[in-house]
Amino acid sequence: MKRIVTATVHNRSGVLNRVTGLLAKRQFNIESISVGRTETEGVSKMTFVVEVEDDRKLEQLTKQLNKQIDVLKVSDITDKAIVARELAMVKVISNPQIRSEIQGIIEPFRASIIDVSKESVTVQVTGKSDKVDALIDLLRPYGIKELARTGLTAFTRGHQPQVAEFKSYSLLK
């Protein structure tokens, strides 16, 4: 089962290597990884999409990560209310005649062309992974010269006020 795991870590040399090495040693396959600084100086957040066999393996993963000195917090956020996005840049073979066709394809995805040359255009798309996959599939027939994806970045949504109770209304008496 695929799980989205975040780890808040000290932003120090070698932390990424130690964390990914631990996962490799325990034979967890990292499908995507994204790492970046947070709002706190000296702290980074890692977001992993990993394949785990069962809940026992997931618990083993989180416990092993928590044992690392530079790891401050580990969370499995898969089943929580989250905001998750991915960025992809796709360099597509293109000539002036088909650029408008490509523009028509990318528009519904709210993607944009960020670079144009004689023989290619580079498209940028952000969103959920399935949205990114769908656009890539539509661009594939034109010929993809180059593709780069960030991997998933995610965190839990802000707390929303809960409506305690709805009054029932009826038009019939």
C-alpha cells in the first residue's frame, strides 16, 4: 500500500543520505521524495511516497525514522485531510504550427508554457499526481524530449470549524 510520510528534520549535511539509506536498508521503495526548507530556520521537511506491505511495516518505518538524531517529527498523513501537489516540467517537440494545438491541450490543466525554442516548448504543470499524469499522457504523442517531476509535496489542511448540528427543515407540515 502506498503511504505519504512526512519527516521534519534538521537542515544539515548528510541527513537526506542517512534517511534514504535507512529506507533502502529496510527495503522500502521510495516512489517519490521532496525536500525543502520550512518556515523555521535550520529545519526542512521531507515528503516521501513509499510502498509498504502492511501496517506493521509502516509502524517499523516510522519508529526507525524517529530514532534518527536529526529527525524531529514523523507523520503518516495518507489518511488525513491533506493538501498535496506535484510540479512537472515537460519539454515537448514542437514547431510553430502545432504550438497553438499544444496550448489548447494544456489550458484546461491550468498549465503554462515557460520556454519556447524553434524545435520545442516547455510546459509547467502543478497539481495532484493524477492530473500531472493525465497531461503527460496527452503530450506524449507530440514527443517528449525531457521530463522532470518534483515528487509529491504535502501537508495536513488547516483546522476547519465543525458544524455541530444541522436543523432539519421541511416544506411539509
